[in-house]
Amino acid sequence: MSVSEAELSVEVPRAFQALLTQPSPEVAAQLYEELGSSQRERLQKEAAQAAVAERQRLAEVLRQARDFSGAARLLDGCGAAALVAELYVQGGRYVDAAEAYLRAGEVERAAAAFERGGAMERALEAYRGLGAREAMAHCLVRLGRPYEAAQLYRELGQPHAEVEALASVPSGDPRHLESVLRMCKLLDGEGFTRRALALLADTMRGSETARADPALAAEKARLLRRLGMDAEAEAVIARLPSNAAAPESNGYHYLKAIPIFGELSLDDMKDLYRVARQVLIPAGAVLLEKGSAGSGLFVLLEGAVDVFSGPEADARQLNTLGPGAYLGEISLVQDAPVSAQVRARTAVRALRITRAGFQHYLDTHEAAALRIFRLFTHNLAARVRALST
């Protein structure tokens, strides 16, 4: 039996039957191709009400005619979700393909299709369910959430990707200066000290807030020393006001930012903060003595400290730290001697959590203790990997 285009255009139900009764799928496909778009749309609506076997036969005609999306719609609900997904991909309908992949139980392919179709929130949700953190980070960057992406790259031990993500944090973001500080440390750690210094100088040049930030000034001094520019470093430190208020003067957010506390709930975090006590340390006083037993955690709120390789007068200076820096966190969870000598360069105000106070906190916060020890182990393993590569 053969039908003409004119016969096909007379009545949609008749056209539907005419295509189904063609002995050659190629001829049926050609006839379908010759229909107008409105006729094809009406034919598909009619076919959607047909029996599964008829829909499958017509779907093959549409597939040969390269109307992949039309074929996919006809097969949707016929128990061939994976095939439907592939047809939607061929038709460029990636979000529909992703939904079909989900129905087929192929979550990884669904996530990729959501991403390809620009449905980034859906892709992020799917990748999160898969535990695919690198793909999650990529989605977060595309969603305009680079700081969150950078945190994932940090957990994955990918400093280059972390720097790229942090570089996308806009200057108006409240975490911009924190991002710049982290980028400087990463670049310096990768051997790009001059690039880190240039980034810091550019940031401070363009922002009054950045110029007044003690942590950025302390980092600038550290980088200058790394380059052998001790006189310039001293000049930067000298310009730091000894009584400048830290951006987080009560220290809660500094404490919250310490990696081993990164999974504590709000209530557990508040309880930990209550364990801390503010201390005042005069200029020249030793906060941590190399080789001695660790006494707990210090979180700097105001002032600056110098870190030396040992207590000797000619010991090498390793670093200068300012507000937001923390020291001695390892002694909270591990009985080990202090690995460096830390002395107050200026008068220092700090939060302190003693080892005894922290142990009591762990004893009374079982869920928090498990999270802290898990993150401590994770971070320790990351350090070991970094040293071995």
C-alpha cells in the first residue's frame, strides 16, 4: 500500500494509520518528513493515544526521519527510559534526557545531561547524591558560587583549581579578602611568591578596607620576607596599629573557620565558643615553646606573632601571623610536642581553648567529637599525601 503526501494531509488519524501500514520504514520516514510541522505535531498527539506497539512502530519511523525528540516522546512511558534518554540527547533536549536517565536509574548520565542542558541546580543535586565532589565544584562555579567550589577543591587537594575558583569571588563578596588571603598562601606554596605578592598589592591598592586589614598586612610582610625583603616587611608591620580591631573582634567566625570544626552544628559551635576564653599577651611573650607539650588552641584576634624554627637567638623566622590565624589546634586532639617557637611581635588579643577544656567539650558532645576527629584524620591524611608527592 502506498499513500501520497496529499492523502496524508487529509486527516490525522488516517495519516497515522497510513504511516503504520507502510511496508518500508524508509518510505514512511520520507512521507513523514514531507509533512508540515503543524501536521507532524497533530499526528504525534494522535499517536500518543495509541497502543504501545503502534507507538513503538511509529517511533521507529520518526527516528529514521531524524525527529529524535518526537520519537522519544512517543516512547516515553513504554518502559524504555534509557532509549528515550538517548533519543532526547540526539534531539538536543538534554533536560528531558536527564529526566529519562533518572527514570532508568542512570544517575551519573542524568547529572551530565542536566549540566549539558544548563540545569545546573539539578546537576548539582544529582552529583551531590553521587558524591562526585569535583563535578559538584564545577557546577558551583557555573552557578556563580565560586567560594563554595573552592572549598570543595581544597578538600580534594587541587590547589590550582582552588585558586581559579577563588579568583572568581567578586570584590563585593564579604569573603573576597579571605579569598585573596587564601590565594596568596596557595600561590606561595606552589612557588609563585611574586605572583602572590602582586595579587596582594593589587588588592590592597584598590580597597581601603583591604589596606586596613591586619591579616592582609601580615601576609604581605610574610611574602616580602620570603623574597628576602626584610626591611620592606618591617615597614609593613610597623604600619599596623597595635590596637586595631580585628574584622571579627569576638572571634566566633575565626573559630568557626578552622577546618576541624567545619562540620559542627550551630548549637555545637556555640557551645565550643563558650569554652574559649579571651587572653591578652604582651609583646615579646612566648605563646608556644618548641618541644614542649601542646597546651591548646590560640586564635588571634588582634596583633601579630612571629613563628620561628626554634628558641635560639639565630633561629630562622618562618612566618608572621595576624588576626584570623590559629595555632596549636593539633594539640587539642593529639599528644605531641610543639613543632615551632611562637612569640608575640606586638601586644596580642586571642581566643584560647585549653586542652582540658576541649577534652571536657568532647566528653559532653559525642556527635561533635566524631565529626572533629573525622575531619582531623582527613586533614592529616591530606598533609601526608601532599608531603609524599
